Amino acid sequence: MKPIQAYFKSENDAEAARTALQRLKTEHVMVDSIPNDQKQARLIPLNNPGAGAGTVGFMGRAEAEMLQGDDQTSITHVLEGEVGEQEYEQATEILKQHNGYDLEK
């Protein structure tokens, strides 16, 4: 199993992604709201062609620190869980299709 994590601007997008992921081999997939004081972050769309392959949207909690700066986007929810290694690419595509974001590093 590989960890997955993506950020969303709406609960609807996050829940739609969670529902779509259910057709894959997943574990512990959940959607959490982000506290109001942490809703500003530098984000990049998961479908950003300049993002590094294999790491887009999937990082550890320690790396999920909210960043402050001029280029900020309001986020409201985070989706986290695990997906089977064989289905990792499909999971990435589902998160892209549902407007998932990754934190800018």
C-alpha cells in the first residue's frame, strides 16, 4: 500500500474523489476539514505537468505543513489514505479529475 494525500477547495470535490477511489483497492481513505487558521497554502494542481512523477499529491504528514506567502489559495479539505501499489496511477488520475491539489514544496 502507498500513502495518498490531496487538498481540495470544496468538500464536494473531496467527497467525490473519495467515492471514486472506492472502486480501487484502498484503506483508511478519509476526508477531513482544514481548520480556518490553516486554510491558506501554496498549492499546485495535481495535473501540473511540471510536478515530479510519483510524488504528486502524496506526501507524509510532516511535509503537509501549511505555507504562507503571496501565492495562496483557500483550501477547505484534505483527503488521506492508502492505495494499492498497482492502482497508484489510477488513484492519481482520480484525484486530478476531482480538482485535487498538492502543496507547493
